Amino acid sequence: MSGPELLLDSSIRLWVVLPIVLITLMVGVCRHFLSLALRGDSRPELEQLGDSQVLIRSRILREHGKYIPRQSFIMRKHFFNDKELGFFKKTKRKVVPKNPLTDPSMLTDMMKGNLTNMLPMILIGGWINWAFSGFVTTKVPFPLTLRFKPMLQRGIDLVSLDPSWVSSASWYFLNVFGLRSTYSLLLGQGHAADQTRVLQDQMTGAAMTLPPDINKAFKAEWEALEVVDHQWALESVEEELMAAGLNLETRPCPPY
């Protein structure tokens, strides 16, 4: 877009850009420690953890079974899929569906998630939009089309303004989703400060990824493993290594 280039006051960097970055960073750190305090001691049951590990082992066998000998593959497949003694055939779990209306723990977890994730984002975002409304903070170093104006220029309704400029409200949302590496550096991996994990499960443990009906998951895994045929990928690896070694020996050495 042709026109004179904007020149931002240096005070905007000190009183708008940096405060929004620091506020977003501190809110994320406080959210992390608040989530740790409200999480409690939630541990998966031993049976759930074992079932999840069995599903993982079966999936690994389906995907990477070609790297083990055929006899080893058949033994493992027999353990899972034998029609009489196979794990997926003989194992039947009692499934009790959880109802959020009758399970107080589920309601409590939902309230904790809303308290530590959605509520701070709404309150801090609204306050920043009110306190820093109307400021142009920075500019992206590449040209953009007019489709990016609603996303990067929230709170500023100027048709003549280049879409590459970023408003204060949009700068806050960019920091919310862009400080992930900084949170990992300060708080380590598996932190609870990343706002992109609002809709993800915050509890650790592979058993938390189990489907509601584990028996249906066993049946689906049995069907997926039943149609897998073993094709050993390392059948001629010795010949390939010998051929590669001979090629290296016959290759002339480069002059020094």
C-alpha cells in the first residue's frame, strides 16, 4: 500500500509493547503454579495404566513389526490376537460411564480448568484491550494482504493503515500463543502455562488417553492387528551391507 511510512514513538515500546509482554508472561507463570496447586494428587488406576500400555504395545507391533523376525512377530501377535487365549479376546473390562451431573470430581475438574485457563484470558484480555486501546505497537517484517487486518488490527478501524501493522490487542494474543518456548525455558517441559493447552488434558499418564469404552478399543485394535502381515524389512540387510562395504573399498581416496 503506497503512502508515507509511519514512525512510532519510542515511548510505545516502553509503555505498551514491553508491558504487554511482561503481563502475559507473568499471567502464564501464575497460571502454571495455580494449576499445580489445584491439580491435587490425581493418579491413574493400575488397571487403566496396564490397558493403555497394552494398546501402545499392539500399535508398535503393527507399525514396526517388520523389523523383528517372523517368529517373534507371530509370537507377539498370538499373545494379543489368539482366538481363545489372546489378550484382546479374553479380557473384558467393566465399563462404568461417567456422568458429569453425578460425579462431583468431574465437575470440580471442569471448574478448576475454567478458573485457571479461560477466566484469566478473558479478564486480562479485556483489561489490556481497555488500557492499551488504540495503540499501534509493531509491524511484521513482510507484506500482508487485507485479509489479515481483522486479525492483526483489533481495536483500530483505519482502512488506509497497512495490514502489516499490529495493534495492542492483537499483540496480546500473539504473545499468548507465542511465548511457548519462553515458558518451556522458565518452567520446563510439561508446564501448565501454555494457553494453547486449554482444551487438552492437563493430567499426566498414558491412561488418561483411554477411550470411554475400553472393550471397543480392544476390539478395534484386534481387527487392526489381525490384518497385518509380516514383511521382514531386514531380510537382505547382510547383502546390502556387504555391497556397501565393497563400494567403499573400491572407491578411490581423494588426493590431499
